[in-house]
Amino acid sequence: MKSKLNQALANYCEYANSFCTLNFSKPKALVALTTLALNTIPADVDAGIIYTDPVPDLNLHPFPLLTAYSTVGYASSHVTQRIDINNDSIDDFEFHASIRGTQFGTPAFAYVLPLNQNAIAVVGGGGQANIIPSTYSFEATIDQNSDWRTGLSIFISNSPVPGVIHWMGLQNKYAGIRLFANGQFYYGWIRLTFPANGANVVHRFSHTIIKDFGVEAVPNQPISAGDQVGIQLLAPSNLFSDEHRPHGARLNWTPPANVNHFKIKIYDSNGVNVQSYGNVPGTDSTKQASGLTKNQTYTWRIKAYYDAAESLASPWSQVDTFTTDCYPPDSNWVDPIIANAGRLNWTEQAGAVYYQISGRRVGTT
């Protein structure tokens, strides 16, 4: 037996002449009477967040030609807007602003339906709160700890009883969203305004403005509401080489955080790529280069990849230069010294097979 809340939602669908089919475990898409055009600025994916700013804002106004509203004739107005959060040409959420004149009154709703197993963060805790989207302020954290709902969720309404006014009059607040793609969860936000103005009180329960939205490009990564930057896809820094030898050297760098793996390329003096290393673990900060030619100068650079699929990559780093050769130890000293002997010490040279030592008594030839 359905709860009172679910029954009221089901009654609303009857009022709306089957605009929607309610299934509280697997939501189905609603049939749109009017769909607004979505013209957007191209998404920014350079810094780890896929961000979209619709121009102009998406204004869901259920009766734009009416200045007053009457239930005479049971007139209705219903506007829908689908949005593609991550710009993969697959719609992710469907927003509705709906007014339905009936013999029972004038129910008005502003609500959202997640599509394709996506979800919206809700207040949670049982009862009506399970269908009300949570409100997030700027920079609030959105992550797996939220209560997530894959079914229809209501921002504001004057029906079912009691009415939902959680979002009424809120300006530039954020709804938390969760995308499900390629078997992974991606967290994001949608900035919304509910003007709560107009000549008719019913209008205040439906008018919706979608300002902009963003989603983390890295799976399972928390996001801050309103964040348009996210994880910085930084290149490795502080490159240098040491342990030079006839046919190689040790390459060193400072790794950024959250890297999955690196790729390294080594070039000869003509700019030809003569050696490459792929899938260097993201926590490494050194790599032994080998197989090079003696007494040659090489340059090298390194690139960071923030996911295994290599869809999130840093720019190439600055280059570093080194020369292969038979280098002597870079320091030597005597310690301890006794009456008739002394211990010779030197810095070990990488790759050396053996050392030859020569010397003479001071003052002799």
C-alpha cells in the first residue's frame, strides 16, 4: 500500500494527464510538452571540472503569456528542460515547472527527474524529506556522504499536502547531483533560483531558473558547490638528472598529487624521440634511463595522467638536459689519517664497474 505522500504524487500524475509515470524504484522520463533550447558556452574541462554556463539562463516559466491564472476550463501549463551535465550528448536530468488546473484546485510544482541512474542529493531522514533536494551554499562539499535519490524530487509545490516550500524564494543555491557513467559515480552541482514572485501565488510554486552547473571529471572525487576549477591538472616540476653514466642517467621530478601515472620522453640533440617510458607509477619521483649512447646530450620531459584511461592529462613539463659519459667521482677526501697511512674516500659513481686509483707523494714527480 502506497504511503500518503506517494499517493499524493500519484494523484498529481493523474491531474497532469499522464505527463509522468511514477515508479519509486526506477524512474521513467516524463513526456515534455515544451522543451526550452539549451544554448551553452563550451564546457571547460581543462582543470578537472566539466562546467557549463547556459546563455541566457534557463528560465522555466510555466505560463509566460498569462498575467493572471484561473482554473476556468482547467487550463494547464507545463514546461520541461533536460540538461546534459557532462557534455557527453546524453541527457542527465529533466526539470519541470508545471501548473495544472483541475476540479480539485490548482496544483503547481517545480521538480526534477534524474535520468539514466543519476541521482540528486535530498534532505533525507524519512517521510517528505526523502523527496526534497538538499540546499548547498557556495563551497559546501558534495560527496558520497549525502542522501541520494534516483526518483522524482520536488523543489517547491502547493500540493501534495503539506506543501513543499523548502526552496521557495531561494537565490543562487546549489543542488547536489551524482552522475553514474562507466560504472563510476561523479559528483557535481546545479545552481538554481526560485524567484517566488509574480502576479499569482500559484506561479511562486513553479517558476525555476537554472543558472549553471558543473561536475567533477574524476570519479568518486568530492566537489565544492559552485567550483569551476577542481583538481588542478599540474605537470611535474623541479626536473633534474643525476647518477650520470655512459648509457643513461637517473631522472628526477616533483610529482603532483592525485596522479595515476606518468609518461616520459627522451630526445637527442636533433629533437628525435629516442626513448620513452609509459605507465610510470603516479607516486614515483625518479626513473632510471638506460640504453642511450655514450657522450651524447639529451633532453627529457614528463607528463602526468590523472586517470588510467588518460582522458585527464597535464601539459608536458619543462625540459631538462643531461649528457652521458664516464664521469669521475665528484668528490674525494682522506679520513682518518694516522702516522703512516690514511683511508681514501670518494663518492660512488653510478654504474661504475671498478675504480682506478693513482697518487704520489707531495713534492715528488
